[in-house]
Amino acid sequence: MSGFPALTSGHRPVGVVSFAQHDNVRRDGEHNDVEMLLPVIAEVFGNVGITKDDVGFICSGSTDYLVGGPFSFVGALDAVGVWPPRAESHVEMDGAWALYEAWVLLQEGEIDSALVYSFGRSSPGNLSEILALQLDPYYMAPLWPDPCSLAALQAQALIDTGRASEADFAAVAARARRSALGNPKAQLAYDRSPEELLREDYEVAPLRRHALPPLTDGCAAIVLAAGDRAYELCERPAFITGIDHRVETHALGARDLTRSASTTLAGQKAGVGKAGVDVAELHAPFAHQELILVDALGLADDVEVSPSGGALAANPIMSAGLIRIGEASTRIWSGLADRAVAHATSGPCLQQNLVCVLEGV
Amino acid sequence: MSEPVTMMAAPMRLDYVFTPGVAQGKNMHGLERGVFIGQRCPKCKKVYTLSRGSCPTDGVPTDEIVELSNTGTVTTYCVVNVPFAGQSIELPYICAQILLDGANLSFMGLIQEIPAGEIRMGLRVEAVWVPPDELGPTMASVKYFRPNGEPDAAFETYKEYL
Amino acid sequence: MSERCAVIGIGQTVAKSKREDVSIAGLVREAVVMAVEDAGLTFADIDAVVVGKAPDMFEGVMMPELYLAGALGAVGKPMMRVHTAGSVGGSTAIVASHLVASGIHDRVLTVAFEKQSDSDAMWALSVPQPFSSPLLAGAGGYFAPIIRAYMHRSGAPRDVGMKVAVKDRLHALKNPYAHLHLPDISLQMVEDSIMLWDPLHYLESCPSSDGAAAMVIGSERAAAQAETDTGRRPAWIHGMAMRSEPTMFAGRDQVNPQAGRDCAADLYRQAGISDPRADFDMAEVYVPFSWYEPMWLENLGFCAEGDGWKLTEAGATSLIDGGDIPWNCSGGVLSSNPIGASGMLRFLETALQIRGEAGEHQVPDARRALGQAYGGGSQFFSMWVVAVDKP
């Protein structure tokens, strides 16, 4: 055992000790949600040699409108098998926030480990229409603005500041998809130059196809463990040394879309800048959003950004944030990184953001 | 002063394509043949009707297929008198939990060919299917359940399935 | 280490079938402003916001907390959205309380709401799904067969449910926030109401309401400050528990679910409760259909299994009859049911009683109270204990 990293006074060391994710695919027409989750849950427990009966808390993240029926999380619980009855909760949010809820509970010391999972499909419905229902129901939703158009507004605003160009977006996308070639779970990976990508047509100007995320079906799971239990389950746990999340106003017109004030604040609270960062897994569904996030977190030029390919390589809705925490953790486990930052986002144009700092000892 | 706006209509329509999955796909192929399919858990050995592919208590895949009987027992029921949007059945109607013979889980079904006043716990029933040329991979293949004339099941035989 | 925490601010809207005078944001704003002011605070003092509600289809807005961030005073703060079916109001309060108990925050605002009139909740619960039975029965159609099973098992007389229906509506007459005020309520009136889902009469079922509930949860330090500033005493949280079990499985006891019993056992261990009927002065328990009072009396250990209806019949749960363990003095879910907020209203009402601020429906000298919420097909439970004394 190698001890624990320095933590904010009073905090208990909690580490990510296991991570599993489904293959990210455009459409899994073979399996239902439970069948997609079953192997992922089995793998996340199997990795560390425990079962559902060994964790003190279970928390999941998902959202009903993806499947067009209420209580989608209820059936998914059958992939875990909560019998005898278990302490369990659910957030209608990306799984990264389910992880946050579990981390909070682990702070109190009553339990030593928790299972976190999330799932979501883009394929059953029209995601552009579904996400329009996330907008102000009186003034925006009735106009059915799609998320790509809203992101394009943000991208255009960023270009107008002079801080980034379409070529920068293409460079982000080219790097992300090239990195994804090394990620067996990635959905969209290729080796194409930014110049080639810039010859694509606009989807929604100024965003070309390469600047958009793929539509993805997927799910993911993580096991958290506290204190000595983390070392029993993992040789080099990815300890959470800071985690925070913040939300901004929903009104796009009231925000500076070219900055992510909530990411900056969450990053400060999580202590991103207290020491150097080796790797950052950023949940940036659109290429230009990565530039905004790197800026908001104050990441130095030498930080490796989203080596998994990030959300541009696979964007399973409701899991893409949790997967960033998982991917960052794998870098700690392998020793490729000592200090990593993981980020998750929710809402139109990066409205809500979570930042998690992970460290190995 | 004009009248305050108290309501606005925002109609929405969303279409979905559902994925039944492997387990439900097998169930549906059974319905297409006029047969109920159950799936047995490899751990607890319980047989689940309308399984979504996992044992709800053990969290493992239920991949052993079992063909179930066409008859079962009403474990409990209610008589529905409330109209609401989307309803397609004439009021009042009987809605019952039916435990098929050979299964370890009941499911909700419609009971007909019996007056509402005569429905009871323990009633033995059989499934009535749509004509063979109308059978399809859907629960709509089962028109309803009706009494099959057998004596009522003893409470002891189904008390664990309430 | 787990830190002490308490309810230090309370706010709720009047529940109505249609709140046409406010938007969704206006509705939640009413409750949160009231809770924050009640704690002697401003929004600047709030560290984080935890929001709960039942399925998004009830309003037709996906993850509505994103749009509500401004109205909730959450901008620049951590905000979470909980959804655990009908137990969500309770679970939401528990998630918020853990943010304080864990030592992370000092003052957390928690709010739950439903504005069902903006969509159609009955429809939302019965959206046809292609792989399930096409038979549509609604929520009552799900629970009525379970109630019949309870009646069969316990041998309870048929009128017990009607007695609960009358008792809770009489309680509601003393609660100005309750949705249903039925001054003429009587056993005859319940019996004469239409039989919706036999054996459930119309008046044995909960209404459909618009409404919101909010609380501020404070640390020991925040509680002391609030008491100094407002003169209102904190309602100390002595225990919180959540339990889930699978929705359907072979041999599941839906009348007296194991998850409820386990949840209560965990809660009572934390709060040092050995005899719930004697140790609690009152309880607010999620009773959306009348018969769930005797069922939960047993599930929560207020009596032996099979005896719940005897407590109801003897008037033990009636504030008006001077019962020793009044249940749902606010009128309960049978009198107000803004679904997502219904569980939080149970928790909130216990805090109101402990602070001695329940007005006409106050239980004299209530020192320790139980709040319970359940959801789904009785597979999700959340509970807490609040008391006058510091834990």
C-alpha cells in the first residue's frame, strides 16, 4: 500500500478502482437496455473480483425521453439484481453526477464502496428533436432548435472573438479521431488531416461534419472504493482529490457562450491548478467546445487532451461524462499519468459542468 | 388591460424505434406462434415470463428457454371503471395478475367471458389468442384470458405470487 | 465523518389541480423563496441546490432543472437532479442532507415539484410500450390488486380504506396548503363516490395536483445561526435511509415489501428507535390510496403484520380523535399530490411539526417524527427521522 494523496481537510480518500464500457455503436439493434448493461456490470465487478453484494451503494444516471417512456431507470436496475434490497439512487443526469452522489456518500464513512452506472441510446428516437425538449418550454422548445444549431451559434461566437478559427476546430477533430484509433471502444476513428476535413461541407455553419459528435448507443460503469478498500481492489487507485460541478443560466443570450464560467469555477473548486496536469479527458461533444474547455480549465499546452478520442469519437448520451472519468482513471492505473482531469457536461452549449481531479500515488 | 395568458399549447410528437433485445425477441417469436415463453435463471432456477433478459434478483442473463402452459391462475385483480386517454377497452373491465402454470412470475392481463361480479382470486384461466392468421410478434396476439372451467386454485398454491 | 444537520427553512406552495397563475418556474420559485426566507437567508447564502421530480413526461420538459436553474437561484452553484419514481421527494431531501452531513456544504436548498396540469400524468404513466401488455389500467389499476391481496391476507373489513379517506381529508381541513378541502367528507360520501378500480373508490384515491415543496438543510453552525436570526428551532435529522428492490421477481411480497422493512430497520438503528409507535409522536407517510395506511403501519413496524387496519379502525392514527400516533396530519397524499413533491411534503411536514409550526394540524409537543416516501410499484423507499433534540 502506498498511502493516500493530499486531500482537502476532512475529505476521505475515494478512488476509481474499476471501469467498464459497452462498445460504442451507432445503433445496437440486438440488445435492450438491460442486455447492454449486463456484460458491463459483470465486467466492472469482475475486474476487481467483487459482486453486487459487496458494494454499499448503487447510483445510476439516465433520462426517460431517450426511450419515450417513464421510469427507464427502473427496468435497468434488473441488470444489477438489487436483491436483497439495496441502498440505491438515480439521477436524471449523466452518470458523472451519479458518481458525484456516490462520492458524497462515501465521504461519510458508513460505506466503503459503490457501483455507479449510466446508460443511454441515441438510436431509438431523433436526438435532435428530443434534446429540444431540454430547452425553456415557453420560449425555446416550441421552436424545436436542434443541438447542432445551438452549438453552431456558440462556435460562430467563438470565431467572432478571434480566439479560434474553423481550422482550429478541424485540428481538434483530426487529433481526436486519430487518438481514437488506439481506443478499441471508439465508434469514430480515422487518420485524416485537418486540411482534408476543412474541405467537408457545412452541416450547420460554421460547423462541418467533423466538428460534430457521432450518435451513439452505449453504457458504462465504475466502482468507487474508499480508504484501504481502494488498495484491496486496485494496485494504483485513481483517487479523487477534487470534484465539483456548477451550473449556469439556461438563457443562451445571458451567457458568454465563448467562455465556460461554470467549468472555470468547478475547476478552481476541484483544485485543477494546484499542480501540473498530465492528461485531461474532456466531454466536448463539439470540436470547438474542447477549445473553450481547455481555456476554462487553464490547461497548459503540454497537457494531453482526450487520448481516448473523447466525445468526438463516441458520444453515448448520459454516459459520455462518466466515461471521461473512467478513461482518465485508466491512465492513472497504468502509470501513464500521475494527475488527470476528467470533465462532464450537460445542457445546451455547456450549461452545466463537472470537473474531477484524479491522482495516483 | 388585455386578459392574462394562462395557457399556451405546445404540441409535440416524438417517434421511437424500440429494440426488443434477444430475450424479448424470443418472447415475441413465441407470441407469433401462440405460445408463452419463459426464461429460467441459471442461479435461482426461477422461470420468468416476459423476461427482459436478466434475473431481477441475481442480475445474470436468463438464457434457458422454457415453453409455458396456456393456462394459469388469477392471483389478484381489480375492476377498472375509470376512463382515461388512450384506453381502448369498454368499461368496466377486469385487470388481473395471471400466473401461468410453470412460471414463477405473474403478469397483468385482461379477463373476459365472466361477469365483473364473479371474478375472484384463484380463478383458473386460459389464454384466448387471435385467429392464427392474425398472430404476430406482439402481446396483442393474446386477446384476453377467460375461465377454463377448472376448480379454483387453492390460496396456498399462489400465495407467494401476490 | 457524518456531521449533524437539520431542516432550517421550509417553503411550500398551495396545491391545486391547475396552477394557471404561474409558469413552472413561477411555481418552484414560490416554494424556494419561502424556504430561503424562512431560514433567514438570501440566495447568496445557499451553497448548492438539489432538485427532484417524477418523470419528465409529466410536464413534457426534459431535465427541466436546466431551464429552472435561474429560478432556483442555482446559477454558479452545484445543482443536482434526482429521480427515484414516487419516492423522489424523499430521496431528494436525503441527497441534499448528505451534502451537509458529509461536511461538504453548510446550506443546501432542496426542492421538489410537479406541474402535472401542463401535460397529462395519467397518459405519461401509461405510454404504450410495444413489448408489454396493451392493457392500460393507470396507477390505481396497478395498486388495486395489491390492496385486494392485503385485504385477503389480513382479513380487514371493507370499510377500513374509507375510514382512512375520511380521516386524511378531515386533517386536510386544518392545512391551508392542502389541495382537497372537503368539509362534508363522510364515510357515506366516500362510499357513494364512483368505484374507480374496485376495491378503490374515487375518494380513496389521491388527487392530481400542481405544487412544490422546498427546504433548506443546514449544518450545525448554520442551524445555530438560523435559530438566532429567525427564532425558529431547527428540526434535527436523526437518520436517513433509502432502499430499492427489483420491480418484479418470483415470490416478491408487494403487500409488505422487504425493501420497506429493511429501510425502516436501517433508519431505526441510526435514530435509536426500538418501538416506533411509542417512540414517534407523529408520522407523515406516503398513502396515495387509502389502504396503504394499514399496509405501511405494518411495513414500518408500528404493529404486527396483519394488525395495521386495527390501528386505523381504533382511531390511533387520527389527530382529531386524539390517536396516540397521528399519521398524515397535513392531509397526506390523499389530499395533495404534486407527485414529485409528494414525498418531500411528507418529509417537510415532519420538520414543520418538530418546529411546532404546523398551525391547526400541529400535534401537541411533537418531539420526534417519521417521514416516509415510496415509489414505483412499492420497490423504492426513502425515510428520515427528525426531532427537537440534537442527535
